[in-house]
Amino acid sequence: MKLEFTNTCIFDSKKKEWKPIDSIVIKDSLIKQIKFSSNIGACSTFIIPGLIDSHIHIAEESDFNKLESFSLSEDLNCTINRVNKNLKIALSKGITGMIDFGFYRNSSLLIKEYIKTNANRLNYPHFFTSGGMLTKKNGHAPERGIIVNKDTLESTVNTIIEEKADVIKILNDPIVFAKEEVRLITSIAHKNNLKVSMHLYTEDAAILALDCNIDCIQHAGYFTDSTLERMAKTGVIVVPTFIAALDTIINPTLTLPKDHFSDITLDICKKWFQEECNIIGKLHSFGVNLACGTDACFPGTPPDSLIREMIAWDYFDIPIPDILQSATYNAAMSVNKEHFIGQIKEGLSADFIIYKSNPEHNINILKSPQEIWLKGTQIFASNGN
């Protein structure tokens, strides 16, 4: 299939620059060829890579009104029904890829297998998952994570890898994993070409993560300038998930089912929000690698919240090309998938979004795509197709 274009520019998400093109050839869901244009005049059509949510919980229930009937021990069919609904909503906004950080124990691996089996029939986004989340009895979210101890840690990590997880996630704020344990996890993961993400909010947890070669920090909190400098120097990727922090505090009646998150309170969420407001702009100004993620479908944060996250970053004076890179190339890089998704490039998956105006001039344009393409198939067109 050959797509012809006139006065069209694509966004190079690695170099953060626009390039004029004449055509894109697609074969077997991949971009086979891009013909660049010698016409460097004004463009009237703009194409960016499909967006990637770097932190999502696709099986969660984001609707507060439905939380009373929500249970981690529900039937798997109920979970799959909610997954289908959430995937459809996310894809409608151009979210063609997502990194899922767990639901209950290792159930996300079952969800991944379901999506893989039905991907061609149902136009599912690219789906990558940590499977379970490593925690301890006295750590964060013990009711839903995979509880380990010193004796079971190595075998558990190896099992997660054998079950085809795409990334390893550690819940370590409050700090319950010692340095030698975190280093063991990263050593095993890196030998298997997997990256390791750590859930954290505090300075002490961030320092431990940097000491142990963690690849990605999920969420953010108060970090000193010296820690921000270390983050920039090491190249660690930070996923702030600002929009989830915002959504929790604008729902002041926040109450969660007992088996949802036993250690989260409204006061904790308020502190989290304030620290996010103070740190996102600083992370960028220090040159820290950022990836856009939302923590959807955490209660109150719908599955299509990635564009809201990107618009919020604009308010923190992060340049729009940097925001676009964070929601595409950097997001893919956070799970070693930048050679498969996150760029409009020959040999990569044909996932892209077409706009009639340049989102670099007004980020709100991201709300109004003309076309959405996933794996070489047009799945949305503004003319109603």
C-alpha cells in the first residue's frame, strides 16, 4: 500500500524535527519505504508517530461510580470486558501503544496473551507489560503485587521473564528492597535485555534506584538538585504521571475498595500532586529523560488521558517537540522497543496520526486527529470512516 502526500511533514521523534515527505509505503503492517520530499515549503498536513502511554493499568476500573462493584478476585471474563472497553477508548485518541504495570499478581500476562491472540481481529494497540509488580508484605500494594522475600526473589524474577514480561517493575517506596536485592533484580533483567522500572516518590528511593542502575523511575516526588543532576547524567527515564495525581485530588471523596490500594489516602495524594507540580519543569530543565505516562486506569483517570498529560506538560513550559518525543520515542525506549514503535521510520510498525495543523504550534490540536493508523491499517478518519 502506498500513501501519497502533498505539503506534508512527518515528525522525527528521535531528532525532534519535521521532515517533508511525498509518500509512505506500507507492507505487512510495517513501514517499508518513506520517500522524502525536496519541497521544503510550508506544510499543511502533519504526521506524528502513534502515541505511547508509558504507564497504564489497562484492566483497572477508572470510573468512580463503578468502584463499589470492583474486586481483584473477579472473574477473568469481567476483567477482559473492561480491558476491551479501555483499549477502545485509548485507541480512539491515537494511543497505539501502552506499557502496562500490572493489575493483580501476574494477571496482566494473561491479558497480554489474550491481546496477542486477538490483535489482528480487533485492532488492539501494541501492549507491553511487567506482568506482576515485585513487592513485600510491608511494601506498597501487597494485596495486588507479587510478594517476595530474600529467598524467593531470584526465582520469581526468572519466572516473570520466562512468562514473557517486557519489563520488570519494583515497588520500592516505602523502601523495602535492600540495595543488594535491587542490584540482583537489575542484573538478571539486563542479562535478558529487559529494563527495570521502580515505583517511587522520595529522594531516598530515587538515590537507591540510581545506585542500582534502575532504567526507569515511575512517578515523581521531591528530588534535590544533586539527584536531578545524577538522573540526567545516568540517562534514567522518569515517568511523572502528573494527570493521575491531579485526578485524585479533584475527587475529594476519594474512597477505594479495601482490596484496591490499602496504603493510599487522600492526604498522600495531595502531597503527591504538589510535588509533581514542583518537579516536572525541573526534571526537564536539568535535562532528565522524560516519558509520558498517566497511571490510567487508576480511579478517576480514564484510559485516554495521555493527551491530557501532554497538555499539562505544556503548562510547565516544556517545549512541545520534547513532549511529542516523550510520548513516542522515549516511551518506546523505556521498554527497549524504540526499534519497533515510537518512530515513523522504515522497518518499524506503521503507527501514525495525521493532523491538518501543526501540534507544535498548539498542543490542543492533538485532540483532533484527521486519521489514526495502527499496524498499517487506518482505524479512524474524521470523515466518519
